[in-house]
Amino acid sequence: MTLEIAAFWAFAVTLVGAGLAVVLGKNLFHSVLFLALALIATAGIFLTLDAEFIAAVQVLLYAGGVITLVVFGIVVTERLVGEKLSHVSRHVAAGGLVAAALAALLVRAISHVPLATTKPGLAGDLTRQMGTSLLTRFTLPFELLAVLLLIGLLGASYFARPED
Amino acid sequence: MGLQAYLTLAAVVFCIGLFGTVTRRNTIGILLGIELMLNAVNINLVAFSRFRGDDTGMVFTLFAICITVAEVALGLAIVILLFRTRRSASADHIDWLRG
């Protein structure tokens, strides 16, 4: 139990710190690397919630796939422009005010609602349960997702086609 | 840890992502902020799913992660396309609607 609390706080602090580094850093490439750290910390948070499969998907797809894509995008666009990408912010005060106000509102609302403090016991293997519902109750969204990925693939290759 | 701790963490991460999305000039920087916000929503979904003993939220998180990957691929394709036409990464320069 104490190990779980320590793990939660370690991952939470890493996540928030890396998130702040993503939005406040000056170098775009460093921001992407800190985003990878934030995504891996999120996978750790999923592990404290007993969602091992989601954590694995998070690391493979998000931290692996998305970060590779974004780095690739930076490399391609830097070559196209021929100069280092500027990565400055604007309206920092107004944006910070809006974000802080929303955070205060959300945290206040969360603290005023009675919420569960203990997790219910696991009925069985969560991954097995997820697999069963994925192919019984959620078959249609699962198949639609395959269509969406195909459309995404076609759309991305259409947009990024070489100029003729 | 109670559900409240997870929801508070997700709210804070969401607001950090919101801050990045509204303040960044660079289009890829805006995409990174959106990633953080989607990530916070996934934490909420998994936390509610675990504390309610119902696996629907976790299945939904899987769908959300896959859709995010498609979104990033398309978003980066659009960013690369905008570079070709405008030679700029700044969102302030993307203010026209015709092709």
C-alpha cells in the first residue's frame, strides 16, 4: 500500500514536471522529449491502477509511435525551412490566467464531491476482461476504428504527397 | 490513493496542456499541448474504470489512444503541407481558408 502511494507520487510529480517543461521550454525538440517522459509517467500511473495492458499500449503507441512521428515531422519541416524552428509563446499571462482559473475550478469541484477512496477488489484478470468486451460488446466500435485508421493513413499520405 | 488524487492530477495535466495549446505559436507546439490534454482525459477514464470495477472506461481509453495516433499523423501531414505552401511554422501565419 505504501509502495503504491510512493509510486503514485513519483509518477505524478514526474508527469506534472515534464508537462510544464513541454509547454514552457524554448527548444521544440526538448519539448518533444519531455512529452515522451510525460507519456511514460502516465503509463506508470496506469500501472498503479492495475491497467497493465493500457500501460503497455501507452508506451508502444504513444511514447514510441507518436514521438517518432513528431520528431520525423520536425526533421522534415526543418529541412524544408532551412532554419531552426522558433518555439516562442505569446499571450502567456492571459493563457496562464485561463489555465489557472480552469485548474482552480476543477480542483475545487473535485474536492467537493464525495469520491471513492479505495479500489474494489479485482474480479479477475483485467486484460482478459478487456479483451472479452472488445470482441463482444464493443465489436462495432472496434471495427469502425480499423476503418478510421485506414482513412487516417490514406489522408496523411494524400496530404504529404510529393509535389508534381 | 483515492479517486480524488487521480482526478486532481488529471485536471492539473489538462490545464498545463491547455496553457500550451493557447500560448504556443508553433503548430507542432500546439499539437504537443493537445497530446497532454488527451493524456489527462485518458487518466480520468482509467481511474473511473478501476474505481467502479467496470472495464468500459479502459476499452474506451484504448480507442482514444488509437484515435489520437491517427490525429497526430494527420496533424503532422497538415503541418508539412502548410510548410510547403507558406514556409512558416507559426500558427499566426495560417489565416487563410482557400487552398
